[in-house]
Amino acid sequence: MQRAIDKLDAFQKAIAKAHLASAGISIDALDTKPLIAIANSWNEICPGHEPLRKLAEEVKKGIIEAGGEPIEFNTIAMCDGIAQGHSGMRYCLPHREIISDSIEAMVVGEGIFDGVVYMGSCDKIIPAMLNAAARINLPSVVVTAGPCYAEIKPDESKKARAKFLAGEITERELIEETLRYYTGPGICPFLGTANTMGCIAEAVGMMLPGGALIPSSTSMRRFAARDAGKALMHMVETNIKPSDIMTQAALENAVTVLSAIGGSLNAMLHLPALACELGLELSWDAIAKITSKTPVLTDIVPNGNKTVIELYQAGGIPGIMKSLGELLHTDALTVTGKTVAENLSKATIKNKETIRPLDNPFKKADGIQVLYGNLAPRGALVKTSAVPDELKRFSGKARVFNNEDECYEAFHKNEIVSGDALIIRYEGPKGGPGMKEMHRVTEIVKKIPNTAVITDGRFSGASGGLSIGYLCPEAKDGGAIALVENGDEIKVDLYAGTMHLCVSDAELAARRARWTPHEQSGVSKFLARYSDSVEPSDKGAVLK
């Protein structure tokens, strides 16, 4: 791809080079070296991103050693954990589009770059950067900060939270105990959306082998960042682009790995969105077809009581992919310039209890399911691997809420009881707007036996229990979830893959005739624009 600057007349090209030189870029390098963008989402707010400033220096070393000239710029990155539980969560999914658009504006707008290193760590940022890489299609590689170490087991962290909620420990004590789980900067140590999307970036071929789970703030992580800079230079020299790597086969590999690790449901938003950027298609049904034959090979929290560091120590994503064997398209190309098969020839599995073989999986092939029925004719999603067996068939009475806050308030009034099917609607991409995460509600229902959450909103990657979300069509679009009334019977059968609202078609038609959509309060101009232009969940919540 010819750079835009190279098409300029001699005078304008000289002026553009003068601007770059005045920012400290060598005049000689402008004529003789590939210019490599480092799109960095470093900030001091998000713990997964705090290490990226120093890691960028390692990336630059690799680029320089391989004969390139690195040029760094920044974009934004929100922390879902900090935005959790308040209206700020509405911005988390929309800011995925801001990141992709801002990188496009810088890289394509400046028109000077030969390749891009994408540096990001967390829930929406890694997907945003993969989308930008697909859209811009310059040689690209992804680098994350890696997960932080945990001194305590996940269940010990959960016990501390339970003690705080019971009034047994102070806020300070909860913070101090939590810092034994989140011991320092880096990605949270569980298999939430952040680590899931890092693993997917590796599985789809856009990250160096093993790169997803190398622990943060280690020499291995620094060396991996430097190696990524070198790998990017090789891609520039050989003209390997994201479109060569992120093929349909590579996307299917990513889904297979997603299922094998029991990863976050949010990947079901981000993978269709990535496919859209690539000019490909990846429907929920296509994903479900893969997950239905791919067993869960590891018991990382929330599917068990191990952290992602333990998965790294057992062999990481290369170990998972090696164990998957014939379920993968091993001829897919990667950022190493080699195929998946060539990369996996060096992979080892160091702990066969943490990374199980296909013939002895941790759980059968039920990591993620798409449920259908009159309540969700276009589908709803559930992370089956995190649902207790006793809840895989459920029948309950609807308790209807028009937003998450209403449900949370009912909990504090002790109004939620066993047998309730909590219907939380108008929290989809359009209705939220922004599709808030329902993590605090899923934490609540795990404390109340025989309850379910059914929503057109989404979930944290750490959520468990019978949590059914991403329901399509959403309430704002007039989906059947908008017509549910208190006391309606809801039946869910994960074995049959069904979810049914036990109300006659005639009654639903009568309710629809008198239905008017609920409007959320406090919607900003930005979120209103997002609501007007966002596509449904099953289309990846991309913008029209």
C-alpha cells in the first residue's frame, strides 16, 4: 500500500516531512526506513493499560533493531470495573467504536505509516484495535500488558466480597484483600472479557504465540513486546496484512478457542463485529455450531477456581490449541509469517490437569449456547459452562424491570425471591443506550436460589449462574421482552436450547397493540446518536 505522503508533490512532501522532523523524527529515517505507528491506549486509570507506556519502549526497540522508525500516539481506554454499577457503563461498548475511529483518523488521516502495532489490554479495547486493524489493513500486530499475578485464589476474593456485603469487614479491609487478587497493574487475573479477547487475538493469528497470557510486569512480557516490534517489521517486508491473517478459517479458530477456554459471552458481540470489518460473516448460529462440538478444556474462573496465570504456566493458548488438534484450521497464517501448525510444533502442555485433552475435557461441549423461543426469536446467549446443573432447566415467574437500577433497588428491598425470573429490559444497544453490563445483578441472583436473569443487556465475562442476555430483538426494537408482565411464567431448557414465555399469541398481540417504548432518562447527545445508528447485538452492535 502506497503511503498518502508519497503521492504528494515535491513541495508538499517536503513540508510534511518538516513537520515530522520537528517532532523529533530523523530526516534520514523519513526517506530510508519504514514508519511504524504505535497505537497505544496507555492511561493511568485502567490498570490493564498502566504498563503499556513502558512496554511501548520495548516495542520501539524491536522496531528500531529491525530497521524501522516507530512513531507513537494515544487513544482512549475505559475500565469496565470502574464504570461498573453506574450510568458510566453505558459508554463502555460505544467507546469501542470511538477507539477504532480514532485510530483510523490518525493512521489513514496522516497517511505516513507502513505498519501498526496495536497496544491495548481490556474488554472493548482489544476488539476495537482488531477492528481498526481489519479496517485499515496495514501490516499489524497486537500487544497487551498481560494479566497480573494473584496471591490468593478466586474463591478467596469472592469470600472477601461476601463478608463486606454481610457487614463483617470494612471497606478498607475489602480493598486490601482485593489487592491480594489484583496485585498490581495488568489485566484482571480471571477469564473475563479482557483476557478472553487477548486469547482470541492470539487464536486469530494477530498476536505472537503465547502473547495473550504472559504475566504483566515481567521480563518475559517485555521481551515479547520487543519481539512483536520485530515481527511487525517482518510483516512490512513481506507485506503480510490483517486480511491475509484474519480469514474465515482464522475466525473459526478463534471461536473454537473461545469455546475451549469457556470464555466471555461478550466475544459474541466482538467476533461478529470483527467479521463485519473484514467483509466476512459470523452469525451466532455459526458460532454455536462450533461451540456445540468443542469441549471446555480448562477450569479457569468463572468456570473453576484457577487464574489465567495458571493457564499460562500450563502452556497458555498454544497449549490449548495444541490440545484442540484437528478441531482447528492449522493452515491459517499468523503474524509470525508461519502457519498455526508451524507455530504449534513448538508448543508444550506442562500440566494436563489445567489443559485437558479432547478425550478427557473439563466439561462437555456446552461452553456457550444460543437459546431460541418466542421470547427471543433471533436468539439470546448463555454461558452454559458457568450455569449450575440444577438451573439448566428452569421455570419461574417474571419480575419485570425497565433498567438495571430498578432491579438492584428491588433487591435492597428484599423483594426478589426464589423462583423469580428477573426480566431486565431496555438495556440493549439501542435501549440502554450503550448496552450496560449486568454484573452486579448476576452477583445478586447467585445468592438467591433458583433465580434467573433474562436481559437484552450484556454480562461481565466473570458472570455466572443462569444469566441469559444479548436477547434479540431488544425491547427498544419491540422485541417480545418488551411485552412481558409481572407474574408471566418463563421456561428455560438449556438441554433443548429453548426459552419460552408462556403467554398466548393472542394475548401478546393485544399487549403489543397498547405498547409504547420506555425511554431511559439522562441520555447524552453522544449516546442518543449511538442509539440511532447502532445495529442489534446479533450483528455485533456495529454502527450503521
